[in-house]
Amino acid sequence: MTTMTMNEQIVALREKTGAGMMDCKKALTEANGDFDKALENLRKKGLADAAKKSSRTTKEGLVAAWVSPDGTTGAIIELQCETDFVAKTPDFQNLAKSLAQKAGEGKLASVEAATADVQPVIGKLGENMALKRFERFQLKGPGLLAHYIHPVGFKNGAFIQLEASSDAVAKHEATAELAKELGLQIVAAAPRWVAKDEVPAAEIEKEKEIYAVQLKNEGKPEASIPKIVEGKVNKLFFQQFCLLEMASVRDPKTTMSKLVADAAQKAGGTIKVARFVRYQLGA
């Protein structure tokens, strides 16, 4: 009988259990090369069944976020599972918190890198689950990192990065209050960009073309169409998809750009919305 090499044993163990390559290697090392013992160890850890669950659809889960104690780094993640029941368990929620922290600390190079953390929880809870995506933030000067996760189900969340003219402005209560308002706005209104100048030219031209065709079909005079189109782009498109152009969901008479300006005045400096990310479970 031909004796398998270590690499061949790893491959065979992976094919038999569906566990990750590194998990198989570790199991074989701990079992001193005893294949059956390694298989038993993987089963005990719940890793041997992970592959059987990996084809099952993950439509539930939650969004989680983390900011470092010094406020300079942070991250937002989307962790998926099969059922809402599992999404509400402490094990799943603790996994989400742990992965958000790892992402914020720069310890996750990719979603695949989370496999070692996820697989043991798959074995314990008996459902397929996976880290779908994450985004890391890091301040490079005075500013504030903040997040808002909708408390009903934790299925929607936003992460915001503000830049400030000084540390005093960044730490002012008006800046913190602004970050909360921005988080609520982003989750509720789903903007795509911070400001008009971030919108790709191709997107604007596409909207203009659509509006122009609509106006022609309505019988509007050719000469008046360009001006009407510009008005529609500003009112219907920019105000719907650009955060700073939007009216506040809590006070429709106030734009988000005014909220930023008012907060900056109270804080005694300047505040800029550098970027944001909005996650919606499954979107």
C-alpha cells in the first residue's frame, strides 16, 4: 500500500471533510499524521460538515461596525447566515463584532480570510454563514469615524468619515451630533455619493438622456428641453442621490449641507464629509 505524503493527506482530508486547507494541515499535525485521528478532530471541532452547509443560501444575517478606542480606525461588515433565528444568537452576533474589529484593525486581507473564524461557528450553530463584505476606514488627520446601525434587526448600517480642521473641532459635541444625523440620513435615504462633484459624468449624461426623451414624448418644445433637463438633474437626481444635496429626513426644510455648515460653525472650524459606506443586508 502506497503511503501518502503530507500534502496528499491534506488534499484528501479536505476532499473528505470540506474543511479549509490550513485546518486540515493543523489537524494532521496535531494527530502526528494519523489521517483517521485528524478526521475525528475536525469532526469534533465542527469543521468537517462546513462544506455540506456551504451550498445552502445565506439570506439572513446582520451588519456590524467597530471603531478603535483611539478613534483612528474602524470598519463596517456584513455577515450572512441562513435564518433570522441564528442571526439573533449571541454566538453569531459575537462573531460579527469580532470580525468587525479584525477588519478595523487591518487583520482581514479579504473576506476569505475570515473563514478560520467563521467555520467553528458554522459547526456550533449548524448553518452556513459567510462574511460577505467589509470596508475599513482610517483617519489621516483630525477627524471623526462614526457609525449607525439600525437597531431593528441590525440589517442596515452606515459608516461615516469626517475630516476636521483641528482636533478640537473633531472632538466637539456638534461634530458628534452631526455624525449621528448623517448616519440616520444615509441609512434612511440611501445616497450614492457625498456631493455632486463625485457623480460620474456618464451617470449624469444617462439621466439627461432619459429626461430629454421623456420631455420629447410629452411634446415639449425642442428649444426648452436642455434647460428643463438641467433643472430635473439638479432637483430629481442630485437631491435624491447626493448626501449633501438631500433634505434631512428629520427636517425636510433643511438640507444636509446646511447641517454640516451649522455643525462646523458651532465647533469653530471646518468639517468635511470625506466618505461614507451604506450596507443593507443582501443588497
